[in-house]
Amino acid sequence: MSQAINLYGLDRAALEDLFVQHGQKPFRGRQLMKWIYHQGLTDFAQMTDLPKHMREWLVENTTLDLPRVDEHIVSKDGTCKWVLDVGEGNLVEAVVIPEKGRNTLCVSSQVGCMLNCSFCSTGKQGFNGNLPAHMIVGQMVIANQMLAQRGERVTNVVLMGMGEPLLNFEAAVTATNVMTEDLAFGLSKRRVTISTAGVVPAIYELAQVTDVSLAISLHAPTDEQRDVLVPINRKYPISELLAACQHYVQHLGAHRKLVFEYTLIKGVNDSLDDARGLADLLQDIPCKINLIPFNPFPASGYKQPNSGTIYAFQTQLMKRGYTTMLRTTRGDDINAACGQLVGQVKDRTKRQTRYLAKVKAASAEEIV
């Protein structure tokens, strides 16, 4: 028998097509979707409005398996992290950040990351592969199962965990389709955000298939700085990236904005000149700016600026009229903060080996 189809990996159009292929009307796919997501059923026999022979076919040919939870850790600030087994010795991480009236889920899209941003611990783990859509959606299902125990649910999703979502394009789009589908999780497209380090061609492609929110990991106002922090900038420099951003925000229409993420690193990109440069750079793009104090990890070579420097940077941007949020560090005691997710990656590159050697050397220097 061919490999079972994991239904968590199919959006509404794909579920409708699945039934059409078996001589059924498309509405059967919508019925199935409501059973799975609205009723939380995984037993096909109980889906009594589906034809019996289709229920039998679903039992034999499909599955609703979730990634196995290897570890569930709760921070002192309430942040929850799941370490999930995605097969072949690989682990990825998903995080729920609870705030008043909302629960934001940060999901992973790759095992490790194809990119190697210098300030991000995930990239140092190397890369093993893309997560299929059902494993991205599965992170949402697992988080909602836990939150349901206290009468809550995920209200916002950010594809900002391990990996670059736009380098796993089809799976990322399919997963966000399920997240925003009224017959499934029903989140507003304003509340589902894909984050990218700047895969320019994929931003244009994204505008053709969805209008979920988009966040850009910018982190520097000049190509010279960004080439070091975000190496993909050497392929797609800032001018090309901002042109793609203009295209996407125009596609979103009135009253929608992009988000630009900017990690503040001591002595690297945190000066008032950097703030002024950033303000000049983004002046023609409807946007808000999220400032993220750098979250340390071993042998990074970077440090977090002091609070005075951070607030001065934020004030400079606000004076220029930007909505500028300072992201509070959450979950750093369980390594769940931005840039700290590592999981366990059976690295296909040599990046992890080089990084571990660097950590070992740095530890030896501290002992001496």
C-alpha cells in the first residue's frame, strides 16, 4: 500500500479534490474538515455524514498523526516550548507565548535552517530538510490541545521558528491556508505571519497566492552591515528586498502594513546613526518596526545593548513617526526566545560541526 496521506497537510481545496477524485462532491471535503478541526475528531467511523465506503477508504489510506512530543517545557514567565520528534533523529521546536488576551504560537518550518544568519542560534545547527505541511499544522494542533485545557486557544501564529518559511514555500502556504480557513482554525489573515530573511523571488510569488501578514528580518540599514548579519543579502540586497516589500504591501491593500524585525546587537547595529538610517530606508513603506534585543547563545560573539541604548534607538524611530514595538524577551530561561531555538538537527552541512568546534574553543579560553 502507498504511504498514508496525512490529512493535516491538506487545505480545503486539496481535501475537496481528494473526494472529487473518488467520485464524490467537493462538499464532502468541507464536511471532513469540520469534523477534524471543529469537532476535534480523529476517528473516521464517527464522521457519520460521510458515505460509509469513504469512511472505510479514509481508515485504510489516510492518517491524522501528529509529531511526537519529546519534551514539553514551561518557562517561569509562562512561555511553553515543545520539542517535537519529526523523524530520523531530528527534533524541532514550537513555542507559545501567552499574553493578556492572546496566545502567540511560533512554529518551525524546517529542520534547522538553510540560511546562516550570524546572530541566530538555529542557523548554527545546520540543515536537514523541510517540514511537510502536516508537521507545521501539527504544531498548531498540539498547542491548541494544551491551551484547551484552560479554555484558551492559539490566537496568533508566526512562522518565525526554526527555518526560512519561503524556502519551504508550498508547505508554508498550505499550512497558513489551514490556519486561516474558517472550516479549520479560522484565524484572521492579519494574525498569521510569515517571516522571511529576504527570499525576494518568493515574496513576489507569495503575493500571487495569499495575503497573510509578512514580516521581514531586516536587522541592518546598510548592505555592508546586512551582508554580515544576514548573508542572503549578498544575493538579494536591500534595494531588491524593499522593492519586493513595496509590491507585497500594495497587494495587501489599504490599512495593512508590513512588519520589519530588527535585532539590536551591541556595537554592531544599535547606534543613533543606524536608527536614522533605518528610518530613512523605510520611509516609503507602510510598516511597523519590532525591535528585538539580541538573545545570547554560546560563542556568538555578540552582546545585548544596555537598556539606555535600546530605548534611545526606539525613541529615534518613534520621533520619525514609526510604530515601534520593543519585543520583551520571553522564555529565555528555557532557550525559547527569538533566535535561541535549536532542536536537534542531523546536519547535512558541516555548519554544526564548525559551530561546535567554535563553542569548544571558546569554552577552553574561558577556563584558561
